[in-house]
Amino acid sequence: MAELFFILSAISVLFFVALLVKEVLKKEFCAICASVSLTWLGLLISYWLRIFDDAIMLALLIGASTVGVFYIIEARVRKEWTMFRLPFLLTLIAAGYSLVSVPDDLMKIVVFLIILWLFFIVAYLCRNNPKISSAAKRIVECCKRW
């Protein structure tokens, strides 16, 4: 439990440091995202050096950043590109997981993601086809904020 307290404290301190850096440098970035990312980057290096061993905490923090990256990118792309939410999110999850542990079935995962991306690319390219446009529209609107 002491590790959790230390990690939460580190994120909090880094948050206030990030706010100060934003103010001094007049740069816009998410202080929470920066503090969480810096924390897990430090822990990841410690994990690789076998100093830190809590893979669950590391995975939680990387997962938080994964979702953060997902939402940042989603907010900045053209609406029609939001069709790629699922393959993009799954790619981020696989990449984040691979930072902590190389999966035994890595090749299956890579092939699966390539096929998934290809499926979505074909659907995107054919989105004006009347038979596909309805499905493409449902994919784009699957995650509308209520």
C-alpha cells in the first residue's frame, strides 16, 4: 500500500509542477495527462530495471494514458475518421500492454490488428456505397456523447 500512496503523491506533485510549467512557458497541455504519463514512464523504467515490480499499477497508469491519447486524437480528427475508433483503441491497448509484457501470442495480435485496420479502411473507402454507408454511419455514431 505504501507504493500506492507514493504513486498518488507523485502524480499530485507532478500535476502542480505541470501547472507551473504551463504558466511559465505559456504552453497548453493537460497537466493531469502529463503528470500521469511522467509517473508511469518513471515507473516503467524502474520496472525494466527490476526496481519496481507492480505490473498492475503500471498497467493502470498506462491504460489511463491510452484512453487519454484516444480522446485527444478523437477530438482532433475529422468526424469521418472517427470510424477508426475501435482499431485505434485496440492498437493503443496492445502497444501499452507490450510495454509491460510481451504477449506470447504477439504475432496473432499483430495479424488481428492488421486485418481489423484493413476491414475498417475498406469500409471507410466504400462508405458512400448505399449498402455500406448505413453501417459506416452507425460505426461513426456508436460513441456519441449523450
